[in-house]
Amino acid sequence: MLSRFLSSGHSDEDLMTDIIISFVLAGKDTTSAALTWFFWLLSNNPEVRKKIVKETSEKSEVPVYDEVKDMVYTHAALSESMSLYLPVPLDTKEVMADDVLPDGTAVKKGMRVTYHVYAMGRMEKLWGRDWAEYRPERWLEREGSGGESEKWRFVARDPFSYPVFQAGPRTCLGKQMAYLQMKRVVGAILTRFTVVPAMPEGTEPQLISFLTSKMKDGFPVKIHSLA
Ligand code: HEM
């Protein structure tokens, strides 16, 4: 990415430093928070894990961009995980001028307004009665007439009801890159290793809502090679 910026004529050192810092800050803790909870969910949902491994195994050993884009089931599994465990659990904005929100709430210049993305991911009104179930299929539609040609199609949610990457003009600039990175990492790990929680049976990890959703005391795991 850095070489793309430089080759497109952006050589100003301060600008490049700002871009690199914001990408590292915005992109590292978010994707690691997303993947921590994702691997936790997978440890309790072996059938989802199997489907991801099957999808990844059908691609090249080091999948190229188009192949990663085509990892529809893995995309859905990550999206579903991020709706239960939001990498950025809440987001606060400052009101620039007196205004009235669509529901009639008046807001005054200087007030702070927070939207609680974590709560939104657990609302029956948005996700149905089975909102607590980890079900990647809720993001998928069958494509084709069945048999060999049948494929899954990913059905994206409107970003205002799934504001994991925020919505509107200041949407996350790294959204596509985040999915690309996470799909590659997940595929590479799951086809080579099993990731087993190293916690006493029945432990429910505790979520710490900070800038990102952390797991209290981290997520201790044992990695077993499949080779
Ligand atoms: C799962 C991963 C990620 C999540 C959940 C996420 C979420 C978000 C959210 C909620 C915002 C809006 C913050 C706000 O202004 O209130 C944001 C902004 C941003 N994100 Fe991400 N992000 C992720 C990964 C990445 C990656 C990998 C990059 C870059 C490589 C990135 C770059 C940015 C940038 C530059 C902004 C600022 C956009 C702007 O203000 O116009 N993000 N992200």
C-alpha cells in the first residue's frame, strides 16, 4: 500500500507519516479485536469452522485477490461474528450545530451523541429472535439452480443498521482491506492448525468495552498443527 501511495506521487513526508500512523492505529486493534472474538465463536461452532476450511481448501495455497473475494462463506462468518462482538463497540460524535434527530430528539451544538453499536448487534428488532445465535447463513442466499452450480451469495446489510464500520461519508476507509486481511489470516490458520481455547471448560469470556472490544485477560489458546 505504501508503495502504491509513493508511486502515485504522494511523497510528502508528513502526509505519509500521518497516513501510516492512522492506518496502523485504525487497522491493527480493530482487526485483532474482531479476530479474537471470531476464533472464540469458532471454538464453539465446529460446523462453521468446517465450512470455512472447505471453502479455503478450494482456493490456491496463497489465494489471490479474486479468490479471497470469492470466499463468501468466510465473509459471512466474519460479518456475523462482528455483529455479536463489535470490534468498535460504541462511537461518539460532537454536535456541530443545533439539530433535531430523525426520532425528534433535539441536540444542541457542543453536545456529545453516542451510538451503541454493541447494543445494536443484539437487538431483536434488527436481527430477529435468534439474534444470539452465531449463524453466518443469515448473511447468505443460494445462487444457481442447485447441484454442482449452486453457490452462496453474500447479502450485505444496510450500514445504518450494521454500523460496524460506521455509515455515511466517514465510513471506515479500510473496510475492504480489513475483510481481505482477515479472510486471508483465517483461511491460512484454519487450513493448517486448530485453535483450542486454553481455559477451563465452561468459561465465558468477559468483554471489556474500550476503544475496541477487548477480551478480559486475553484469549489463551493452544495451537495444534494439522500436518
Ligand atoms: C474489523 C476491522 C475494522 C473496523 C471494525 C473498523 C471500524 C471503523 C469505524 C467504526 C470507523 C469510524 C470511526 C469514527 O470516525 O467514528 C473507522 C474509521 C476509519 N478506519 Fe476503520 N475499521 C477496521 C479496520 C480498518 C483498517 C484495516 C484500516 C486501514 C488499513 C482502517 C482505516 C480507517 C480509517 C483511515 C478511518 C477514518 C475514516 C474517516 O474518518 O474518514 N480501518 N473504522
